[in-house]
Amino acid sequence: MNKSYTPLLLLLSCFAIVSQARNVIEYAADSENTIEKDVTAYDFPACQIYCYGPLLHTVQMANIFRDSKTFVDMKLKKAPEKTIEEFDAFMESKNNTPSDDDVLQFVNDHFDEKGTELEVWTPTDWKENPSFLDNVHDPDLKQWGADLNAIWKDLGRKMKEDVSKNPDYYSIIPVPNPVIIPGGRFIEFYYWDSYWIIRGLLLSEMQDTARGMIENFLSIVQRIGFIPNGGRVYYWGRSQPPLLTAMVKAYVDFTKDDLFAINALDVLEHEFEYFINNHTVQAKGHNLVAYRDSSTGPRPESYREDVESAKIFDTEEAKEAYYSELKSAAESGMDFSSRWFINSDGTNTGNLTQTKTRSIVPVELNAILYWNAKMIAEFHSKADNVDKVQEYEAKAHKILEAIQAVLWNEDVGAWLDYDLINNKPRNSFVPTNLAPLWVKAYNISDSQKISTAVLKYIEENDLDTFPGGVPNTLIQTGEQWDYPNVWPPMQYILVEGLDNLGTPEAKNLSARWGQRWVKSNFEAYRETRSMFEKYDAEKFGGHGGGGEYDVQKGFGWTNGVIIEWLAKYGRELSISGNTDGAAPSKSLISLLGVATVALIATVAGRYIWRTWFK
């Protein structure tokens, strides 16, 4: 152990001993949460305010807020119908041409500030020293892991009682249990973010919180038929990569509570069939799925931006098609990226107006649905539902056949998205090109052959040359899901996918990339004391930028991935070792300085004297 840590660690040990001697912590699991069975369809009356209509258009086009999301997150002071009535009278009094100041006054008179529906919530099952920290041997990384575990308390939110009493006054979708939010401008739950958050919570031994979040999602499927992009009514027409079944699988793997999965089966099947029924496209004679939005108009949370960028189109029909493409890209979670551009020459060069998400068959969405079918079959096996096992195994096999026939590219050595407009594969790197490795959507007997092909693909695309992680694309457009930005879930898909291959070469690269990601995130944290939603491939420890909003701090899925990899690599990982060419980090603890340590020693001494000898 580095001697510079010794005084502080001894003091912390003393505090722990005192704490254990003076306190008894009782923990009781909440077994009252149940999934509602008879809930009618949800029609969201608040949508006439937050999803579409003249009021939304007038406010958002007045440009009275820097971020368009601000308005649609504000609470109504009066019922939606009354607000619409008073808006109509307001517009008439202004001859339908109110000034921006007039609009601001109307908003101030009729809406409360955003965020009033939520209150900060400290998870009741939070533990100061979860066991994953025992796997981390480097003292700085252990302290960092403890810091990340503490951030769960900062990201905990609970809906105020008024939300369930007056849901029509809010854009937020009511859920029964508290949640962990991503952070930054994202003050509500988000669908695919929550998968990595829940894995992190389970490793942090916060099973009640994780289960509560899963039960929220299950209840939403029962109420409205699918899980929206995020926890707002204005995300009505789009979902996100369907990871609810994987959340249940993670919970069951950690808790061994098979009954939880069995009881969730009806809901999980419903979500699976929702995606099949509403997202299916045909390619080369096979049924696959693509991202598809079902609403109309611009994105409410980016209304003004969408209207402005749509001015290039001559007709309302063309503008509407463009809005749908944008929202479909948002459903992918990758909003926005050259991945979704199809230009007139069939390439992915261009800008946002070339977005053609609905005409692209995405590798990961099909791989995830295969995975869902396999997990649903597994859960039915636990319930001895033989016919259902066979049904979902057959569905999984059918999806796998389509993935192999349409998306696997032997020449390239990876899976590729498919362009339905030009009927050709899209040979451009995205981490999701290797997503089938993550969910094992390939013939396991071909692992060695696939490993050789994939490692060659990685080498040919120079993917192992970036100090800050593998970028999301190799094309720089200024969009946040393009080069040089690196995203935690994409690193997770790559690293865990290579590990799943099982060959020594793939596992070695997986471990090296995973450990590099931990070290790079630590470097950024050491310099800024923040966790970010995205990072910079070009810089070890650099955080990302670009896109429609400022880089966000927090950050739920980042913390979840790092906690999992601290648990996985913590025994052999040390920040004092090789950092892929980066300068060694100063330790978190050493930054406190001698004076700080001396002050802590004085305070600790006084505390111990008063506690033990007075």
C-alpha cells in the first residue's frame, strides 16, 4: 500500500469501528410492491398541452427558454381544458400575434417551474460499503467506487403525492416507486439508461430500489402497452431499445427470485409482441425490425429546433416525414448520428436533414429482440410452461436466421445495418455492429471463426488506437453520437461482447478495453469530480461534447458501467500502472494534502475521546 494513504485510512477505520459500536442498522426489504393487473388504457389528457397543438407551438416558437425541454417539463396551474380555454382567449386578445414577452407572461401565469413534481429521495436500501468494494484493491479506485455508490443518493427522486392525485397537471408519467434518474437535464427516468443503472444498483446491493424501478416499467406496459422513451407524456409515440426483459433477468440473476420473472411474463411477452407488431420491416425476404415513431409533429422537447431545421423541406408532408425520422432516431437512443443519414448517393455523409432512420434495419434492435425471446423462453422454463418455451425458442431461432442472412457480412467480418432504400448493407463502423456478441445472437459453435473475423475488423478500422475509448462512429459531424464521442453503453456492449466470445484473443482485448475505460473515467473524475454521460475518444480522461445540449453530469449509466467493471477488474486494476500512454494520475486521497489529513486527525481524535471516554 502507498504510505501516503496510511494515516487517512487508519482514521477512516477508526470511524468505522466507532460507527459499528454505536449504531445498529436494521434493514427490511419492502415486499409490498406488486404489479397491478387491471389497469385501463392511459389517454394522457395533458398531451393537449405538452405533446401537440397551438399552445405548444406558440410557446416553443417564442424562444423564451434556452432549452426547449424546459417548458414541457413545467407543471400546469390549472386543468388542461381550462388552460386551453384561457390560451384561446389570450390569443384572441393579441390578434393571434402575441409578442415573446406576452407569451412569457402567459406561461408565468399558467405554469410552475419545471421539476416541481419530484423531490430528492435518499434510497432506503442504500449501503455505505457494498461488497463490490471488497473486489477493488487499489485505494484510490476503492475510494472512487465509494464515491460512485454515494452518487445514487444524489440521483434518487420520488414523485410528490400530488402527481398521483392530479396527473393531468403534469407532463411526467406517474409511477408508484422512486427512481434513479440519469442526471443533468434528464430529471425523469429514461428507458434504456435504466438497464445500466439497475445493474449498478444491484451490484451496490440496492435490490429494493432496482426492483421498484423494474415494477414501474412493468406497470407502464400494462397501462399504455409499451415503455416510452422516457417518463414524460410527450414521448408518447416512441420507445427505446427494449431492455425490460434484460432488467428482469439481471434482477433474477442477482437475487435468485425466479418467481419475480415468472410473474412478469405476461408483461414481457406483451412488450416483445408490441415491437414485432409495430416495428417489423422486410429485408431480403426476412422479417426484421426497425425503429419507428407513431406520433405526429416535431419533438415537443426540441420543438423549435425541429421546426427550424425542417424549413429546408417544401411541403408539410415532407416536414412531417422528417419529424418522424428524427423521433425514430430518438427511439434508438442514438440521437443523433451519421448512422441514420442516407444521402442521395446512398452514403451516410450529410447532415440531420438526411436522417432516414425508418429505412435502416439496426443490428442491435434485432439482436436485443432475439435476446428477449431467449430470456422469455428461459423464464417459461422456470415455470414449466413447455409449450411457451418451444414457442419463444422458435421465435428466437427465426430472428437469428434473419440476423445471419441479412445483417452478418462475411467479407467485412461483422454485422452491418441494412439500407432498405438502396437494398444494401451499410459498411460504416458503429459499436452496435458487434452487438450480437453481447447478447450471443450467433452460432456459438462458430465462436473461433467469428472471433478471428471480428478481431480483423477491429484492426482494419484502427479501433484499438483511441486513448479515450472506442468512438461511436469514425465520422465527425458535430452530432453527439458521432466521432469523437464515446458512450458508456456502447463500451459495455463492445467489452462484454468480446468477453462472451470466449477466445483468448477476444477476452484479452475485452479486458484491456474495459480496464482502459475505468482508468480514463477515473482520470476525468479526478480532474473534475464529475461523471459524464459521454467521453472523448481522442483524449484519455476527456469528456465529450456536441449535439443539441451541453454535456451532462451525473451520470446514471456511466456510474453503473464503472461499478460493474470495478467489481470485475478491481483485483488486478491499479491506476499507478500503465494508463495507455497517459500521465499517471494523482491520487484522490493525496490531493487532500497534509494539512487536511492533520485536521481530520484532530477532529477524529476529539470525536473518539468524547465517544469512548466521556
